[in-house]
Amino acid sequence: DNPAAVKLMNDLAGQKNPNAEYWLGHMAEVGLGVPRDTKKAIDFYKRAADQNVVAAEARLGDIFLNGDSVPPDFSQAKSYLERAAYDGDPRSAMLLGQIYRVGLGTPVDQKQAYAWSEVASLEGSEFAKSERDSSLHDLDLSDQQAAIARAHEILKEIKQKTEVPL
């Protein structure tokens, strides 16, 4: 019942419910119960991302990286993907590795590419393993060690940020 879902989500979003804002963004993006509206979708996703909804951060990163519905904005893509990756999203970490590997909106940095691909691999992304291995082979021994150290730093930050207190 899409009209009922839209009404319920609008009511919840009016109360600043971040999950409702995310779902309204999704509904506007795909035209589920409302007309497709990319600008409105991005606005809802941004509201949700501002309240640390990882799915919204990751979706905004995808939108700005791919440029399917808006012109690519690699700076915004990187920013949202970093937020999602530091919140524990392995796909966002993998995409960051790719951004650094090819230099989308940032200088090519094989150490960062390796580090983010390693993070994504350790978080369960199978595809990131080949990305990680490819990046590592492009580095000399001292840069390999620096890249591995960077991956450990990132993982430590992610663990601190996502750890649930007992």
C-alpha cells in the first residue's frame, strides 16, 4: 500500500526520523508511491545521512560517484563514501579503494587504494580482495608496509566508532 507508506513515512520524517527520511529518499528515487524525483531523493538522503544513517551515506556516495541521475561529483562521492566506510560499510570502503586507485577527484594513491580495499576485504567484500591484491603489487616494499599500516589505522578507527558499549 504505497500511499499509506508515503503518508506514514512523511509523518515520521516530520518528526525528524532518520530512517523515514532515508526511505522517503528511496521512494522518491525509484518512484515508489510518488513521482520519481532525484533532487527530492537526494534531499531526503542528505537529511538521513546528517543523522548517521549509513545506508543514506552509502547511497549518496553511489549517486555522486556514478553520475547516473546527476552529474558526477567525486568530491561529494568521496566524502559520503568515507562516512559510510568509517561507519562499517564494506562496499563503501571498496569504492574508496577504487577512487584512490584510479584517482577520481583525488590524486592516485596506491597506498590508500590498498588500505581501503583491505578494509573492505576484512569486512567481507570478496570483490575487494582482487582490488587489494592488485594495489599491493603496484607498491614497493616500504610502500606496502605503509599501506598495510594505514589499513590497520582505518580498521582501528572503524572499530572505535562502531563498537557498541556494553
